[in-house]
Amino acid sequence: MDIFGHFYFEILPDGTLTGKYANKVRPILEPETAKPSAKEEKPLLGKYHTNWEEAGVKHEAELSIIAGKSEGHYELIWKQNDTIIYSGNGFIYDDMLIGHYWKA
């Protein structure tokens, strides 16, 4: 696993995630927003429709967040057309999901 970038998401009261990311190609903070696709029983877990901009180009993907192997850790998967484009790991700190990701 070669870490490609880092991210943080603030968790809003309606379940929307809003934050920023940076990566090896573009090491400046860019915005990303993820809206829940369906309500889950546990907060944060589930599928999201996410969109972000990179160098002025808009991107969209399905983001899945699942429970990690230990308490408070999460695994993230970004897909486009049922193909995994990024995978990542994160944890909660101060009501934010913070983590890193790599290309699939």
C-alpha cells in the first residue's frame, strides 16, 4: 500500500460529510462532500454519493464506509461504475473522520 493522499471529513448533524483532501499529485487542500445514499442504523457507516474537485475538474463516486478491525477505525472505498478507484482508512477525532487513502 502506497499512501496517495490524506483527508478529513466533518460529520454534520444530517449525516453529510464535508471536508478536504490533498494527494501526491496535487498537494493543496481541495473540497470534498459526501451525502448519505441511505440511512444506516449506526452513525457514519453506509454508502454516500461523494463529489470533489481536483484542479477545477469535478469528480463523482460512491463512497462506502464500513467498520474497521478495531473500535473507532473505519475502512473507506470509493467506486466509479462499480470499479474501486481508491481505498482508505480513517478514525474519528473531535467529530471528524481523519485518514489516508491510496489508489486501487
